[in-house]
Amino acid sequence: MKSLYLRSSFRRDLAKKSIAYVSTKDAASYRDERLREVVRGRQLSPSTVRREFNTLQHIFEVARTEWGYDNINNPFRGLRIKGTFRPRNRRLKEGELKRLTETAMKSRSPHKFYMALAINLAVYTGMRLQEIFNLEVDDVGLDNRAELEKRRIVIRKSKTDHQTKKQGRTIVMPVAAKFFLMSIWMLAAVHNRYELKLFPMSRNTFKQAWKRIVRRAGITDLTFHDLRHEAASRFDELGLTKAEHDLMMGHANRDMTSRYIHSDLERIQEKLDKPFWPAPGLDDTQLGESSLPLELHRAQIPDRRVPSL
């Protein structure tokens, strides 16, 4: 997507100037020109122009910090684009997660388990879509029964790594995700198909499937990114501290002096498991049907066993 923005920018007068001579006035003229532009019969939205600005702004930051242009200013920094700041506060309504999961599971697509898994990962962990798509089998412990039982997810690359100066993070795997992962692994065992990447579909295929699921579930005004906001709200309701919340969400302002070791993740897991466990001392082999959230029903999961490894 960023390459499309760059190609669009390179066709304009702005690209004819040396990077050292691009002024704030030039950047403002580029903004105004793009906001007036009509593509395929529709005027460009402010959010589209904002994404272009973010890419161009990053180029100037790299030029300043890495290419030796120490004395230049970033002409795109601080420029406002009216209409781009519209924060969403859409939360899932009662029963919507159940409908999304059930609709995904009723699909005839071979990817139905993956869609259900992605939806539940977003709601229960707050993972970004790109982080979900980057997951490999090793990252969730599917190739090792002992690792799977620990219920940990290793995120090897995150959007905010360049800000935190730390590569990836490890978070807690939700109970719901574990059941879907076991179902996926059973299917792989049956068909003798094991792949390194956890999600065997393209992002475009996923987005099209997501739109169909939302439509068939009868839900309106819901984006996949809204599920991440839902997770953030649930973390607050479950009593996660700010440091725990930031770790799960991968926020750039998380406390980097905190060393998250096993005991810290255990505390997070205890808080996240509260809605799932009816009584202390139970493990997932004793988890009763009524103890699962509404989104998970026994009839929807073909097999809860993990194949012997």
C-alpha cells in the first residue's frame, strides 16, 4: 500500500525538488492538491491523504537521522488535515461476538477455523491484524504440546518496535484461541498438511471473508480494528494495570524498565481467565460446557484433543 502512495507522490511537482529544498509551503500545497483530487469518480478522503502524509513524513525522518540530512526540517510534520481525526468508540454489543464466531464457523470456506481464530485473537489479546498474520506455528506452540499448555503467543515483529527499541513481545494466549488452535492442528493432522505460517491466506482473502462474515451476521458499522479497541476496554474492565495493558496491546509507551518474566505473564493470565473459570483449581480438561464463553459451543469444535507429538 505504501508503494502506491509513493508512486502517486513521484508523479507530482514535489518529487522534482531535492529533499533539502522541500518546504512546509510545498507540503501544504501537496496536501491541498490531493484533497481536491477526484479518483474513479470520488473525491479522495482526508484519511487517504493522511496515510500518504505519514509515509512522506517517515521518509524525511529517515533522511534526517540516517542519510546525513541533519539540518533539514520535516515539512510534513505538524500539518493538519481536516476530517482525519474521528476516533471510533465502537464496542461489541451483547451477542455480537457469538454471532461473528458462529457465522465464521458455518462458512463452507476451508478457512473458517482461521477466521474464527483471528476474530477471537483480536478480541481477547488486542493483536493487530498484521501481528496475527505474521504468526508462525512455533509462535503459538502448536509444534510442542508443553509449549501449547503454557498458553503464550510470541509476537516477533510489532508496529511499535522502532519506538520501543525492542524486538517483539510475548503475551498470554486466551482460552478461546487455544481451542481453535487445537481444532486447526487436528485438521492439519487429518489432511497431513503442516505449514510454517499459521494463517494460510492472503490479507485480501481475509478482508473479503471478514466483510462477508459481518454482513451475514447482520452486524453494521464494525471494522476488524474495532475488535482491538474492544480488547483494550475488556483489559481495563478485568483490572489489568497500565503496564500489563500496554504489554498486551503493544503500545509504544509501555514501561521498558519492566522485565516481563514468567510470574508477570502468570498474573495477566489469571486476570484474563476470570470470565472463563467458574471456580479456582480447574484446568482446561475439567472445563465444563457452561463454563465456556457464549462464543464457543462444543458442537462447533470438531475435536478438542491435541495430536500426540
